[in-house]
Amino acid sequence: MTRCLSEQELQQLDSWWRAANYLAVGMIYLKENPLLREPLKPEHIKNRLLGHWGSSPGQSFIWTHANRVIREYNLNMIYLSGPGHGAPG
């Protein structure tokens, strides 16, 4: 049986997804100042990147919706993702 998500549930999913993407960008590119409490400077950016952005939003999308169904249906599940692609694995 399927049901439509409420506006509040959609807002929560969107907020969760955006937060996960923000964390992914920070893990990939930043070595300092992750909350941007000061203007971004070249010395805040890593010299060597770990992971890449390309698959990060898609993985965050899956994690976001997996978390929703795990909580909604009290599932006992695990999600395995590739070997460190898209933000540090």
C-alpha cells in the first residue's frame, strides 16, 4: 500500500538531503572552516581531494529515503555503497 507524503515530510526529506550534501561537499573539499564562519580562503581547501562530487547527491538521496522507510516501517536493513565514491565512503 502506498501513501503520499505530507508537505512537512517532504520538507524534512529535503532538509535532510541538503544537509547530507553540505556534509559531503565539506568532506571532499574542505580541511578547515566547514561552517563558513569566516569567508572561504584558499588555505581552507584540501590540496588532495578524497572522493568526488559526481555521485554524492545520488547517494545522499538514497540515504535520505532509506532513512525514512527504515524509521517508518521499523526496518532492520543495511545499505552498502561503492568503495568510497562520492564523498568519503
